[in-house]
Amino acid sequence: MPARLDIDHELIQKAQRGDTHAFGDLYESHAPVIFRYLFAHLDSRMDAEDLTGEVFLKAWQSLPKYTERGIPFLAFLFRIARNVLVDHYRQSNRLESKSPDELDGYKEEGNPEPAETIGNQMEHQKILRVLTTLRPDYQSVLTLRFISELSPEETAQVMKRSVGAIRVLQHRALTALRQEIEKTG
Amino acid sequence: MNIEHRIDKILEIYLPAIKNGQETIDSIIEKYPKYANALRPRLEAVLWLLNAKKNFEPRQGFVSSSRQYMEQQFETIRPHGFWQRVFSRYTPQRWVFNFTAPVIVILLLALVINSAILTARLSIPGDPFYSTKLRIEDIQVALTFNQIHKTDLYIEFSRERTTEFVELVLEGDYELLTPAATRLETEIIASLRSISDIPSQNQAVEQPKILQLRDTLTNEILMLNMLKDTSPNTAYPGIELAIQVAQSGLMALR
């Protein structure tokens, strides 16, 4: 973890001086985590990819006012991601289901076969259905801790709560999730 | 250490091993039989999440292929400095609006206040704005620090009270005449006091002021007497009181 923070620190300083390549490195190391977080809240892979890009563009624009003393870079990215998600929800006003036509986009990009894509999509929808039945804060804590693999400290910074509160929340969220899994079979 | 913290620690320790398949739920519970009841459902939920995580991974090559595109975007959208942020947030139209809106509000406020003051100045006893008129006069006196100017103000207010008195008689509001005469008396007393407060070395100014008040009171008595002759009997007591007040003022001047 400290090694990652040191690398981030160096890259951030370069990026703040206008080095787009350094920010590209930050993008490459953090985009998967951000993507996972976003995709765990959305039912469209394309939306999650678009929003991942949007998060990094916003982070790039906000970079001059970012100070590492405040929050670690990853927590900074997650806060932007949360805001981007909220904006997205506001715009779409609901979780939209994508039609098979929209899934065709992946085929053109040389991605998995349609049958496999649809299979993954269905599995994703099933997981999402379970997760979205949970309270929003339960959903957030579980997504951040186990899907994006943030530490309790990082999760606390993203959710603006104490580490102790995050532990209690996670404890309850896991119980709620277990009950929900049982219910849905 | 509370149970939440303990279970969180266990999860942190065994999470990599669960992921790698080196540990199972049962093997972990065997190590912590004391926490079995609390640990099992949570471990099952964690395992479900770890399996679900595979579905949330970005498609292969997405990050590396999108990186180039993102870097091009970063190049075109440079980070905004403070002033850039301020100016990008406020368009010229917004600046114009920000400037004109307060000016318009101030102008409207000035207009409303001005109209209220004008209405108050034209009011007579019994009007809703009359108390405002008296407050404005008090403020005028309070803000006048020169004794001579203050005396001028009191004499002017005395004239104003007489004018109001005449208007009340003409409008037939006889029940308001007595309080109006009392107010006239207050102004005459204030004028007399103000004249006596003019410094004694300033005789050249004091005498004209005495003459000015005398003329005013004489005119007021004349006017009130004329009014008495043309008014109904019901107005007599009020008018009589006002004449007495003015005459007392004249006597005090002598």
C-alpha cells in the first residue's frame, strides 16, 4: 500500500505540472477499480466505461485544487465517481435495461461472442438485483470493500465516516446481503 | 476488541486465501469456533461478493486501449486554474446579470423608500403614515447639530402642525383636533427652548429667530381665528385650544 501511495504521489506531482502521460499512468492503475465500483451500480457495461472516463476527466480538471494532505488520490477519485453516479442517476432517473441492439456494440469491437456477452449480462443483472435491494450505504460499503477492494481506512475516507463506523456498517451489510442471497436463492 | 472488529480482522487475514482457494469457509470457522455463528453468514456473503466481482471486471484490454484516447482528452482539456474556473463558471451574460440585478434591486428599493417618505410627508393625523412622518422629523432633528438650523426646523415643524390642524378642520375630523393642538404646543415649546439654547454671544442670530417665531405664531393665531369664524360649533373647543397654545407661545416670547 505505501508503495502504491508513493508512486501515486510522484505521478500526481508530475500530472499537476501538466504531464498527461503521468496522469495516463494513474488512469491505468486506478481505472479498473473505479470501473468495478461504477459497474456494480449500473446495468450497462458501456455506461460504466463512459463514466470511468468521465471520472478521470473530472479528476484531471480538478487536479490543481487537489492536495494529498486532504485525502488519498484513490479516495478523491471515488468521491468524484460517487458524484458522477448521482449525476448519471439524475439524468437517466432509473436503472435502464439495455436492449440487445445496444449490446451489439461489443461485437463490433471484437469482444466476446453474443451468447457469452448476453450470459455475462444476465449474471450481472442477477447480482445487481441482489445488491440493489440493499440499503444504499450497505451497497456502497460492500462495493467499495469487496468489489473495488479498498481498505477500511480508504472506504472510510470515501464515505466520509470513521473506520469504526465502516466496520459496523460492513458487518450489518454482510448480514443483510446473506439474507438477501438466501431469499433470492 | 468488539465482534465487528474481530470479524473484519479475520476477513482481512483470510480474504487473499479465500480468493486463491487455499481456505474454505469451513476451514476458517474451524479456526474460530467461538465466532462460528457470526462468521459463517458473513463469510458466505463475502464469498458471494468475490464470485460476483468477476462480473464487474473491465473487459480485457479496455483500460490500456482507452488510455491513449484519455491522454488525448487530457491534452485538449487542460486543468483549470483558479481564475479560469471562476471565468468559466461565469459567462458574460452571468456577469451582466450579477451586476445589473443588485443595481435594479437597489433602484427599486430607493423608489419604494422615496415614495413611502413622500406619502408620509403629505400625511395628516389619522393617516397610516403619520407616525412615520413624526419619526422622520425626529431623525432630521437628531441629525442636525447646528443649533440655529435646529431652531429653523422646530419653527418649520410648528408651521407644519398648524397646516395639519387646518386640514383636519377642513376635512371635518374634529375629534383629532385636541391631540393636534397638543402636538402644536410641543413644537412651540421645542422652538422656544431651541431659541434659548442659542449661545448668548450669538445675539445677531437669536433676534431674527425670535422674530421669525413671533411672525409664525402671529400668522397661526390669525389663521386659526379665521378658521374659527367659518367652522361649525363642534370644532370650537379644538380651535380655541390651538389659539390658546399659540398665544401662550407669543407671551413666552415676550
